Amino acid sequence: MASIQAQPTRPPTATVPSRPAERLVPLGTDRWRVIERDGHVRGLIERVATPRGERFRALRYHLPSRSFIAIGEFWRMSEAADTLRLSR
């Protein structure tokens, strides 16, 4: 009996240039943590499949609810990272 190996449908990490002031740390195949140079975590970015293509959702931690709140969806990961960096 022949065995069949599954091929991944997309690469495990996105190849997006990070800004000099921040790092993108992969947390899995579809999620990254955005960390500033000083070590401060700005939030998360999730890759989301939509009928029109992949989008990148910026998530910020909301302390009172102890959960992540979506602050926007973008076509490019760099736009989601910029939103996290520029919003306070």
C-alpha cells in the first residue's frame, strides 16, 4: 500500500520585512506577535482567509476584558503592523 504525504497549502511564515523598530515573532502558521525594540508587545497579527484572498487582522490586548480586540483588517501585514505601532 502506498502512503500519501500531505503538502502544506501555504508557507509556515509570511515573508514580510519588519520595520527596524519592531519584530514579528511567529506564534504558529497564521499568527505573529509584534514586539518593539524595547521588548514591549504591541499586539498580534492574524492571517485570515476570506473569499477575496488573505487578510491580516491587527489585534490589541484589552486589559479590562482580558481578551484581544480586533482593531482592523488589512491586505498587507505591514499595514497591520503599522496600525499596532501607531495606535496607543
